Amino acid sequence: MSVAKKEYKRITTNSLVEMKKNGEKISMLTAYDFTMAKIIDGAGIDVILVGDSASNVMAGHETTLPITLDQMIYHASSVIRAIKRALVVVDIPFGSYQSDPKEALRSAIRIMKESGAHAVKMEGGKEIKESIKRTLNAGIPVMGHLGLTPQSIYKFGTYTVRAKEKEEATKLKEDALMLEKAGCFAVVLEKVPAKLAGEVAKSLTIPVIGIGAGNGVDGQVLVTHDMLGMTHEFNPRFLRRYLQLYDDMTSAFKQYISDVKSVDFPSDEEQY
């Protein structure tokens, strides 16, 4: 059943809680630069995540671990300059919050002050509880992230589905409740069984955004370059490609090269 959609001039953390309460699903995509963010925001997206996936998508690293706080602030600043409506959430990168709550706060403050972002995101549950609480106590909104947490890839050793076993599923539920009680405004669940994700979403009053977590959650997030088909090596089950830009762009580049070589471009009409 479709739900009447309320028009929001600006999306805030309160807007997302209200959307969950009203049964309206939340849309979320990644962006790392001004041009892409402007297009996504203009299309009416609810949340833009300046993800540490920039480490993979923009810089070509194998994991999200190498990206630095300075680099995340650069990407976030570029995105913020394009935004008129969406809520912009920025990942705090690996090594900038996990072990020291004071460092977590310093990192979050830098992101907020230097980029103008609206919120930050941290991966993990009770292990980073103090970092989350200190950041929240400073008035900085925090989005949680559970399930597959890419910053912990070397701990897990694989990108496989998380929380399939009872013990890990129980911990995920407990961590999700902890994040809500601590004051997080939303939680991302990545690559967990759909049934479990749906149960978590029903148990919380804050929104649960899924990526590879089924349709029983309160919203969805994808990496924009993946859903546009700009990447083609990455093919998880949860990914729907809305375009095949890798092929289209390759064709356009080849045509341009051919036109330059044959002196077809520029034509008389394209000269001064």
C-alpha cells in the first residue's frame, strides 16, 4: 500500500524519524563530489552519504581503510556546496574514532566545522559506545552502522553476510537497541538476513536503513556508482543497476576519440 508522501523543503534527522512513523520509506545514496551531489539532491533524495567507500570508488583502494579524515572532509565539503534539500551524513574514517572517545569527538567536530555536514556515521556496536556517547553529548548527530562493517574487514576476513548465526544475530539486536538508547538518529544495517533486519526495524523507533538487508527496513542505501552501472566488477545480490553507464560511457569515449582522429570534431558549427 502506498503511503502519502509529505513534502520536506529540507530533510533533518527529525524528518527521518517522522518518515518512519508515517510509514514512508527513506531513500539514501552516496556522493563524493559537487556535480554528482547536485544531480542526486535535485532528484529528491532524502539522505546523501559521503561514504568512506570513496576510498574504493574515487581512489581505487581495495578497502575503505586507507582514506583519511582530511580526504573525507574534502569530499564532504564538495558535496555540501551542492545541497539544497538532502541530509548529508559523513563517515568518520577508520582509525579516527574507534579506540579513543576524545579522538572520536575531535574527528566529528572537524567534519562538522570544516565541511558543514549535518551528521556523522560510525561503524560498530558496544565496542564504540563511549565514542558515540561523547560525540552525541557534544550535539553532533550520529548514525550507527551494524552488520557487515567494511572498516573491520580484516577482523572478519570476508564480505559475506553477517549475523546468520544465533549468537551474532543476538548481539546485533542488542547493539541496535544500544545505539537507539545512546541517542543515534538512525542505523544502517549492511548485508544481514532480511528477516533479522525486519525484526530490528520493528524493535526500534529510529529508522533502519538497509543495504543488502531486505525490504522490511525503513529505507535503502546504495553506492551511486554501483547503481548507475559505472562499476561493473562488483555484482552482489542486493545491487540493482538502474543504468549501464560503464558501457554507455565507454561507447561515448570511443566515439569522441574516433571523431577527433578523423577531424569530424569540431565541425564548422563548433568553431569560432
